[in-house]
Amino acid sequence: MATQCNTHQMDLLSRLYGLKQKQLLQASKQIGSLQYRVLEAEAQAISNAMKARR
């Protein structure tokens, strides 16, 4: 049961990270903008969570 939960969480994190990367790509035209920096920080936090789950 725990393995299913971990797999589900990793799937969710992976999808969230993919969405965040798309948002970053769109915001990359405005490097230095607050939106870009926030998206970049969110993507890094998601990536760190994924690494911690492994």
C-alpha cells in the first residue's frame, strides 16, 4: 500500500514539474521578472521533493 502511495506521489510531482517547466518556458522571455523568479523557485522546490522521494 505504501508503495502505491509513493508511486502516486511521484506521478503527481512529475506532472506538476512538467507543468511548471512549461510555465517557465513561457515566462523565460521576461528573465528577471518576478513571475519568472517565482516559477523558477517553485520548479526547484518540486525537483527537490522528487529527489527526496527517491
